[in-house]
Amino acid sequence: MVVLALCAIGGIVHAIIRARDLGSVNEQALIMTPDGFVKGTGVGPKATVSASYANIARLTPAVRNSTQYLDMVTRDGRKVRVELDGRFGNVKKLARQIAGQHAHYVATHSGGQQ
């Protein structure tokens, strides 16, 4: 009974968070450039993620519980996970495209090439 109540509460909280995100539809954007990307999903301090490929040592697409992520390790060893969702298009394609852009950036900017 307690587990059922906790699941119901969790579902309600999740629904409220998703409904609140709908109000920020005008602030949602994914901007991809040859040097990195910026993902904005609303207002607030954690709503915007920016990544510069120059500061990312490793970037790998990952799927956990049918949710697509970008797992990144920065040059200073910090681990960052960015969740991708369907509001910006096909998440598998986006993850592959961002990983490919990162690989291209690393290939063209390593060994003194600029």
C-alpha cells in the first residue's frame, strides 16, 4: 500500500513538472554549431546547458530506461549527463549527430590543426 502511494505521488510530481515545462515552450531551443551546442528547455538555472567541444574529452550517446542521454567527460574530469527528448526531433538522430560533430571537431582540432 505504501509503495502504491509513493508511485502515485511520484507520478503526480512528474506530471506537474512536465506541465510546467509546457508553459516555457517559447524558451525551448537546441542550437548546434561546429564548436558545440546549447540546449534550453525553459527558465531557471538548470534549464540551459551549453557544451563547447573544446572542453569535452569524451562524448558518448547512451540509452537508459528508453531515455536518450549524452554522457560527457570534460577535460578536467567532470562527468556531465545531458538528457535529450523528443521536443527537438528524433533523439537517436540528434545524439548521433552531436557525437559525430564532436568527433569531427576533435579530429580537425588535434595535432595543431586549426
